[in-house]
Amino acid sequence: MSQAKLTMEGSLEAFFFTQVGEAQARAGASLPQDVEAYVVHLLAAHLRKPAVAGRRTGPLALQYLAARAQEGSARAQALRQVGDRALFIAGVVPHSLDRTPVDLRYVRSLGSDAYRQVAPGHGALAVFHELADHFEKAAEVISEATDGRGDGDRDLLGLYERWRRYGETRDARRLVAAGVVLGRDGSDTLQ
């Protein structure tokens, strides 16, 4: 993303609003309006504070356990941070998990569960239940928004291996666009 484009657009939020909107169209996904707005602000916030989701923050599972041990508003805030970090990892850097004992499904599960525990499913904080319900779709849109050029497609074998491991619809779409024939049941056919 170029500085000139950010300056012309006016803000990181405006830039990511455009990116997320275009990503939804490319992915054929539609996020609820509240979830879309949350994703836009999450991306802008993580760009401003990149260390929040970095490797130096410690294991996500330990952060989740520590959050659950807290009480009151501190607990809700800590669970929100776990959900945000898991969503960022699942959407922006899922490949960082490839050489770890943790897989993408586990990160999604922690993130979704953390969001669900933030607050009751109604009122001003209902967006967190929506995030929990649409976690996988939101991660896919984030992935598409942050890698809209398809740079991941250059490594077709890596893309194929990732699809076999996680079964991501985004990866399947990219494989089909590259000419790989995938079976309807999620299997692949050697051509």
C-alpha cells in the first residue's frame, strides 16, 4: 500500500473500507454491516500497532486462558484482544502457523469462542457474537483484502498443500483459477 494512495483516500479506515468492500466482492462473501465496520477498524488499528499480533506477544492459548481468569470489564477487554489477535492471524498471517503445533482451525476456534464470551448476544456489544458467528468468513475477507493481488498464487504447490491441509474456499478458488481441477467433494483430480 503506497503512502500516496493513503493520503488521497484520507485515512487508514477509508483505505481498508475500500479494500474490505472489494475483497467481499472477489470472495463472494457478504459480512454483516457491523462486522464489516469492525474488520475495517481492526485492520487499521493493527497497522498502527503491529506488535499487538506479533510473535513477541506469547502463545495465543495462554493469552486466552489468562483472559478467562479475569473478571468484569478486564475479562471482556482481554477476551476481545484474544479474538482480535486470532482474527488477525487467521486473516493476515495464517501461514505463520505452518511450522507450529497449532493449526488454523484451533486459532479460529479460540478467536470465535473469545468473541462469544465478551458480552451477551444483544445490545451494544452484540457485534462480538456476530464476529463469533462469522469468524471464518471475516478471516477470509481479511485475507482477500490484505493479499488482493494474489501474491500467494505464485507458489502453486504451497497453495495446493495449504488447501489440502485446511480446505479454505479462498485457496480452492485460486487453484481453480490456476487450472487445477478440484472434485465437488473437496478432493482433487490428477490431470
